[in-house]
Amino acid sequence: MIRYGPARIARALYRRLLRLTPFLEEKIRCDAFPRPQFAYGIYLAARQAKALGYDGFSAIEFGVAGGNGLIAMERIATEIGRSMGLTISVYGFDTGQGMPPAVDYRDAPFIWSAGQFKMDFALLQSRLDHATLVIDDVQAGVQTFLNTMKAAPIGFISFDMDYYSSTTKALAICDAPHQRFLPRPIFYFDDIVGDDDELHCEFIGELLAIREFNDAHAAMKIAQIHGLETKRAYRDHWHVKTFVLHRFDHPRYCEFAGRDQNWQMPLEQV
């Protein structure tokens, strides 16, 4: 069976060529970055931060595992920050010990097992340029981050902790005061679509954690970006995994953040 037709090969070559160019928006549009889900989310957060006059923001990965994603996030943040005149700080949260035992069926232990995804801390640390690793239980790590790290407001979070229980603990970061966040931070949930045998649904895993968070918060909602796949050059799985945390009572939520405040559509002359 032929897996890659000429059109797909041409797209892949175009993306590789784009990586060598300074054309940021085209690279974002065509998924030229490794981990395009990170690039899109960080870029969207950067546009929001820039429009609202922030100097920078924080990007977080919950669930670092071996560290390939965090390295990609760091490089993406550096390029987007440099291009847009922002300082984007990167943080990675992990125990370093791999997956803990599942709490109950909600963690979907038929998909994952304890001990998977361990980290080689020394090797990863040597490969990082400026990202900060927070190595601890997620609950304690969140408190360390909020209480002792003078981080810029959070603009992007990737949740890749697999379990319902771990994701719920990570989502507790959203209860921090509004000044710790942009008004609409972008969230990416890696484990809501997977292989055929993963069988994700709203009653287990990350989808259950999202639903319970929304049920418990009247003034904050985690929502998918409606119609995201229709805005992209190429269709991909990460479109349905990309969300926004709407912090409706954030003091800056209602400030205009579009590209053209004086957008007009005058009647055409005939």
C-alpha cells in the first residue's frame, strides 16, 4: 500500500524548506515547526500578549517524559519570541520517575502502566538552553512554581500527563490569581485522541478532567477553538486537541486584542 502520494511528499519538502526561512507566519500556517501544536499555541499566545502590551509570557509542559517535546517547545519559544519582540519563558513539570500507579479506572490503566516515560534528568538538562525543569509531584510542583518562581503570566500549557488524576492536579494551576495568566491562555491536551485501542471518552482521562473543571468553574471554561481545522493549511490531529482557557472575569479579558481596531468595510463604489 502506498502511504505517501506526491502531494503529501511535496508538502513535507515545502515544510522542510520553510524551516530555513525567517517567514514566521507562513511557517506557522503550514506546520513547518516540529510540534506544530506548540508553535500554533505559543504564536497565538504571543499575538495576544503583544496586542495587550505584555513584555512576555510563560509556556509550560506538564509531562516531560524523555524531554523531546520540551526541547522543541524551548526552540519554538525562542524563535517566536525573537521574531515578535517578546520574552517567552519555558517550564517543564515532571516527577522524573515515569508514570505513577493508576488511581482507578478514570486513569485508563488499560492504556498506560506505571513506570512508563522515565526521564534521564542529567541528559535532558544538558540539552536544554533556558527552560526550567520542575521535578516533583505535580501538586507540589505547581505550588513551588506559584509560590517561589517569579514567572511571567502563563500564555500556553501543554498537558501530556496521560492520567485523569494527574491532569486534574495540573489544572489546579488555573485557580491562581488572574495576574498569573493572559486572559485567554492556549491549552493543548495530548491525550484525547490516540491509537485505535486507546478509546478516549469524556468519562475517563483528560476529557473527564476538562469536563469536571468546567462544571466546577462558573467564570472559567476550557473550550476548543471552534472550527480550527477550517483555518489551517493542512488538516491534522492536533486541531481537536487545542483549547483556550477563557478567564471571563480576568480584568483584561474584554480589552480589544485584534489586529485592526479601526476595521471598516465601506460600501463598494459602483
